[in-house]
Amino acid sequence: MATAGKWGPADRGKRMFRIDVPENRLVRLKERRFTDLNLRERDHLQEWLVRMPDALGEELLIVQKEFDGFADTRERLDLLALDKDGRLVVVENKLDDSGRDVVWQALKYVAYCSSLKKAEIVEVYQKYLDRWSEGADAVANLCDFLDVEDLDEAVLNAGNEQRLVLIAANFRKEVTTTVLWLIGHGVRAQCFRVVPYSFGEELFIDLRQIIPTPEAEDYMIGMAAKDSEEKSVQGAQRRSDGLRQAFWTKVLEELRTRNVARFENISPSKDHYVTCAAGVAGCHFSLIFLRTQARVELNFQRSDAAENKWLFDRLESRKRELEDRFGYELRWRRMDERKASRINYSYPFDSHDEENWPEMVEWMCNHIIGLVETFSEPLVRLNRELKPRIGTLPDRRYVAAPVPED
């Protein structure tokens, strides 16, 4: 476990090097200060995170910046985001030094945001999009990000599950001590150290999580959750986890009975989905268990957005043929503003009524087999065509991509 106060001024000089391959040696990068580089919190660091929130190590959706929608106060937080579980994330940036009061400031913002309802979050996000992304629709973006068909299926800002993220080049001992104490009491808090470096005219940023350390994070969160669980009654989330695991056990047993080899080594999950490889890197078939529906899906999640769009477009050019083979009309989701794309088919079920499970299991098994049989061969063939093009495709995430004729 990390020790409070470990990341003081004397430890700011984490050494970074450039590899000089021809000379087979390391070249030290020079550590810099944001203020010396005329880089500012709001104009620079904040905007970098807005444009690449996954620099913090996970998928986050920025829903507002410089948020000041608090009653009876003129304070404003730097960034307000949502994580993939619908939790609000308060992000506070402090550049070269965290200061002594950053935790208290961030906790106030978390407390202010804890009462935000779903409709209010949608409104806040829509105002952000209206100002910074004309024409974008908050509800549609939220559904895509949270992987739900209808926003009614999603829970936003549940209970006291809000999170806080603190970012600075140097964290004072009183800050690290307090954050570790908060984590021990079940508060989802993280500290990221961000340090600029230079090599000649080039600038680099080292952005890494230091509290809790990535290696200790699961353990610390788990211990805090365990302590909380022992003090509280079994909640709705635990029931949902149990339901999903029980349901996936039945589905996977049925798939094994049908000798579907792709799912032989897949274990029942507490998540709302299980996946298997599609035979092409970054692509997979998914079974999805939602509150009001079941879904089967082909996902394109390669690291390069242009490759995902290329594969999707080539398959969509054969849409009628592939849907005839599958037997039903599919939903083709190119998702131009996101890296991934997907093709899916769904059916409404009350998944929390276990009396519906036999029908759901039958439906899921039939249609995932159909999806695999429909897309496996075309996808593998396209992968062979794609390999020589890797690294040369244009970025087509934001425009309709023309599909070349076969």
C-alpha cells in the first residue's frame, strides 16, 4: 500500500529518458514546470483532458467544464464527467502544486453534485454540447457511452458513489494522507501526478496515477467495499450481480450443450455482458443482458478508429445479403464520433423475472449462433484485405465513408 506523503517535492524529479537507438543509450529528458512553460490550468491541462479523457486510464465522458451550477455558491469545478457505470467524476487540476486545500475543495464539489438527478445531468451535458459541439444530442451520446438502448435503462449518479480525481505535479503530505484516509472509508478518490518534460523543442507529459497505485487500487477499493458491505444489508446491486451470474451460467451451459466452441472457456460473469473472440484482433461477439432486453452484438474495437470504420463499411455494403443470411433486420451502428462500431440485434424481455429466462436463453443461443455463422467468414476475409492497409487508412470517424466496390 502506498505511504502517505511519499510524493513530496523531493520526489518530483522522476527521471524520464529518450532511447537513442542508433547510439544505444538513454538521453535524459529535462523536467519542467508548467508555469515556466507558460502553460495554464484552464487553457491547457484542462483542454488536453477534455480532448482525451482516457488519458486518465479509463473511458470517461466529459459532461461539463467550469461547472458552476451550484445553489447559493459561485464556486466552479474544473471538469465534470461520467464513468462507464454512470457515476459522476469530479476532476480538479492544480498544475505544479496541489496546495493544502484541494481535497476540501473537491469534496465540496462532490457533495454539491451528489444531489444531481438524471434529468439535471442530461440538461448540464446538453448545455455543454450546445456550446462546444453544435448539433450533438446529449441523450444519444449518453446511451452510446453507457451502452444502453434507452436512457431509462441507465442509472446515473446513484447514491453516494460519486468519485473525485485530483491532478497536480506535486502533492503535499496533508493531501496524500487525507486521500488515503478517504479511500479507506469507501470514497472513490484518485491522485494523478502530471509532470512536463522537454527534449529540445519537444514537450512531453508524464501523467500517471499515484494514489492508489494501480497495483494496489483493486485491493484498497475491495477492502473499503468489504468493510462497507459488512456494515450494511445486501443491496440491489448485489442482487443484480447474482442475477447476471446465474443467468450467464445457464446461457453458457446451453452453448456448451450445443457445442459452440467459441464460448467453451468463458466463465459466468457479474457483468451485463459476456464476449468471445471473433477471430480478428479487436473484434468480438457479445451477449448482452439488460433490464428490459436481451441483445447479441458484433463489436469493432480495434485501437485504430479508421480500421473499425473500414471493416464496418465493407460489411454494411453487403447489408441485404448478410441480413438475409442472419434472418432478421440488424441495427448497424457506425458511431462516427466514437472509435468503436457495432452491429446488433435485440429483443424485449423483463430480464429480472426469472420465469422469462428459459425463453431468453433459447433466444440468445439461437441468435448468437446465427450472428457468428453470418459474420465469421466475411470478417476473417476482410481482415486479410485489411492487413496491408494498416496504418494507411484515413480517419473517417466523423464522415460517412464511401465503400469501394468488390
